[in-house]
Amino acid sequence: MSLPDLEAMMFNQSPALRGAANAVDAARAAVDTARTIPNPQIELMNGNRNPRSGSSPVGADARLKTVSITQDLDMPWHRLPRVDGALAGLNAAQANEQSFKADMRAQLRLRYYDLVRRTAENRVAAEDVKLMIGIHKRIELQVATGEKARFELVKANAELLNAQKMQESATLRVRQSSGALRALVGVQLPETFEIQEKTHTFAPPAPLAAVRDEVRRTNPELQRTRAERQQLDRKLSEEKALRLPKFALRADQDSDPEWRNKRMGVAMNVPLWDWRGGPIGEAAARLSQSDNQLAYQEFSLLQSLEAAYQQYDIANAQMVALEGGIVRNAANALRIAELAYKAGEKNFLEVIDAQRVYRAARNELITAQFELASAWAEIERLRANTP
């Protein structure tokens, strides 16, 4: 599996991403709800007209019927803030989906490159074990023939056991990293998958100033917070508009055997006692909270961007130094020590020291490669370049 294969599998089949898409559908349905016109209210009443006992009847008993229709009017000062708030909620849900996709892809990349790192560590640990097995057999033969003291074999045994222990730990870390990657992609990824072990090169990121402006404009987390702020602003306008009267049209018709009465009029809900002080104050406080949160979030994202750039530069400098000579020189020193040991010019401890230096340089290179990849993934997450 390559990284694009894993990304496509996760984006197509991840239940978490489908849940984020469902949230957008719910926000879109909320817009339809906000645009809905109120339904009319119809009342039908039937009854009888009977004379009281002891009174002279004016007319025969009759049936009475009343029909009443009331239609609430969705006034513009109520409707517009409500619809605008729902649209802002839809924008917030869409931005949240983009932010969630960017976070998921960044997590996938980190776990992928962590698995690359653990696989490389396991491979070099296996090479160390293979080297120590060869040295151990040679020392064991020399001890058997009397060329070396038995103390040399004890030291060789200790170094071999240490190398085998490190390989077992590296193998366990590979399993853990593989399980974490599969947990993110989903059950559709088989348990016995392998990744393509190839060198990943990253193009240098754009200048920090340009990316900083891009993050301010296009980062979905900022867009979501701005949309939520707009939604709260419309909520405040809606609460203030509820102070204004509500109107409804009403039509009535009363029927009896002799008369038919028709009436039409307007009903008005007068905000006499409730001036929405509590809801308006709550909406204003939430709007102020959203302003502060937006300012803090923008500052925090820009600081994270600068930290990612610094990590990228540091890791890139380490890789250049390690690949440019440190690892190569350590490998040459180990090879020279092995040849000298075979020729009897160096002892076993000098070979072990050279191996440790080479192992440390090699592990530093693997770690620097992972840190470079993680910094690149963080920069891409903040830029939110999602498919």
C-alpha cells in the first residue's frame, strides 16, 4: 500500500468522515427549516342553539357552526435573521468537514511515516543482529581453539543478547504502528498489509509570509469560527427582532339557520412584559466569546505554523548533515574496524564501539526523516489542502 492508496481508502470508506458529511446534511436541512412558512391554523366548531327552560322560544332549535382560519405572518425582521443564521450554520458545518478531513489526512500521514520509521528501525536492528551473530561465531571459534580468552565470548554473548532485544522491541513497535494506522483507515484495510518503503522527497514549502496569509484566508478552522461568529451575530439580531410585534391574519365565519356572520381581522402579539432581556444578553455574551476565540485561534494557528516551519528547517538541516557525511563516515569506520578485526589488528570492543557510533548516526537519520515528514504534514494540515 502506498500513501495515496491509504488516503483514498480512508476518504472513501471512513465512517468518521461520513459522519462529518451527515452533519453538513443536517445543517442544510436546518436552512430549509428556517425558510419554511408557518402553517395556517384551522378551527371547526359545531353546536346547538336551545332556548332556556321557562322562556318563550323565539325560533326552533338550530345547529350552529363556526369556521376560523389563522395564518401567522412571517415578518421580514423575524425571517431574515433566522435564515441568515441557518446559512451561517451551514457554512460552519462545511468548514468543519474540511477541517476534519485535513486533520484526518494529517493523522494518516503521521502514522504512515511513523510506520516507515519503525520499519526502517526494525530493518537496521535485524542487520545489527546479523552482524553480531557473525562476530559471535568467530569469537566462539577462537575461544574453542584457544586464540581468545573466554571473557571475550561472555562480552560477545551480552552484545548479541542486547542486539536481539533491540530487534524484538523494534518488531513490537512495527506492530503497534501498523495497528494504529489500520485503526485510522478502517476495517477495510487488511491486518496483513505492507507499505511501500521508498524514499519520500518533499518540495520546500512556500515562504512563511505567503503561507501565513493563506492560512488566514483559507484555514477551515478559522472559517468555521468565523461562520459560527456570524451565526451568533444573526442569533443576536433575531432575539432583538423578537421584541417587535408578531402579526397574524384571522378570518371567522359563524352560521346558523337565520344568519351568517363573516369577520376578518389582524391579530397582534404585543411584547408588553417580556423584552427578551435574558436571551439577548446570552446571545451578546456568546458573540463576544466567539470574537475572543477567533482572535486566540488565529494567533495559535500562526504560532503552530511558525513552529512547523522551524521543525522543518531543523530536520532538513539534520538530514543534510547526516546524509552528507556523518552516516557515511560512520559506516566506513565500521567497515574498516571489521576488516581490521578479521586481520587481528583490532579487538572486539573497538568493533562494538564503531557499530554503536554507526547505529546512533543511522537512528538519528531515521528520526530526522520522520520529523521532516511530520513537519511537512503539519504545514499541509494548516493549509488544509484536502482532496
